[in-house]
Amino acid sequence: MSAHGCKTSIRLTWCMPLIPDNLVDYRMPEDYLAAYSVYDVLASTYEDMFERRNSIGLDHVPQRRYTTFGIFTPRPYMEFRLNNNQYLNLGKALTGDLEGLEGHNTFAFPGIESMKLSFRLEWPGPSEEFFSYHRQFNARDSTKHANSITVGKLVQTIAKEVAAFIEGRSNYPIYEYKWQVGRGHIDINCLVLLGLEHVSRGSVQPVLAVIR
């Protein structure tokens, strides 16, 4: 058990939110500012999901959703399984412990044209603030055909970027609040990955939870 109280020995995988089939081919309408957002629908599925699963001690990280102006067709919400279990522990992913990850060697972004995507976090801070983090990563590999990176590579990239965010925040003043990250607070071993959203044409944002 870590200083924060999370149990790092639990086997965890990606969470499977219940997303209506008609959201897969969702296209932003021209009058999208006045339209009901697909992301509002997705957010409601997360709330329902946690109501059903709060007995296992997961606490949804209430990130601010990254938004940008412009019309784009979002890729489907990404879902993963590890040995048919749910949730993926980022501490294990960071060390490469992904044995049993279904689709490990399949393409994460089939048909993608961009070489890079931006990874984004909007971490909750004290007094209703949010700490923004973003960094570009390679969405395609360095082979002759420049294929999409694999699911396994994507999961490790997400774990690496979340760990970098936590390390970076450790250089700032310590706030005693629920979502404080760093030694003695929330660390990489306490975090699980629930999914990944395509939040703008060139950006993705993870959906995370803390093991309490």
C-alpha cells in the first residue's frame, strides 16, 4: 500500500463505458455551439459508470474537458481489455507490464494522416483551478510505411505523459487538497486509465480515476 493508500497489487485494466452505437459516427453539426454536445453525452456515461462501480474504490478525476473551436469528426472513444478485466493501472503500464492486453499489436489510430497528436490533461487544482498539460507524441511509427502506433505503444505513451505531469507538479508548492499529486499524495501507481477521447482534430485526452 502506498503512502496515498492505494493498493498497487490489484490487477486493473481499461474501463468499458456504455456509449450508444450512434455516437461512433457522430459528426459535429455546423451550428455546433448551439447543439447538444457528444461530449456531454460521454460525460454522463462516466457518471453512470462510477455510480455502478464505486464499491471498488475508484474516484473519477474531474478534469476540465479540453475544447477548441472548429468542426471535426471525432474518432470513437477508445476501449481496452486486459485479460478480460477492467481498468488499466498506469504504474504497471509505465514499466511495460501489459501482458494480456487485447489488441496489443493492433493499430491505435488506423487511417490517421497526422504524424503527431497532442496529449492533453486538464487536472483539477485547488479553488476550482485546473492545471493544463500538453505534449505532442508520435501517432505513427518510423517504419517505411509510417503506420499508426500500436495500442500497446499508445498505452505506454499515456503512462509516460501522466508520470511526467506528476513529476512536473512536484516542483510547485504543495496544496493540501483532494487531487494533489506527488510523493505522499496521488502517484502513478494510484492512477488507472479508463479510456481515451479524441477532443479536437489533433488532440486526445485520457479519462482517469484514482484508487482510494
